[in-house]
Amino acid sequence: MNPIILILVVIGGAVGGLSTLYIVFSLFGTLGYKIFRKVKYGISLFN
């Protein structure tokens, strides 16, 4: 394979993987924050 194409494939894969990890961690972080507020302050989960 052409080395330039191989580099682009690796960079594209890394960007896709990092964005996926960010979405997963932010989802669980948001859920955890909402549950924490519900337990501590009694605020609705939907606000």
C-alpha cells in the first residue's frame, strides 16, 4: 500500500476511536451527574 494512504487510514481510525470514547464517557458522566443531583438535591432527572 501507499504509505501516505496508510498514514491517513491510521489517523482516521484514531480520530474515530477517540470521538467514540469521548461520546461514551460523556454519556456516563452526564448520567452520573444527574443521578448525583437526584440523590443529593432531589432534582428531577429530566431537568
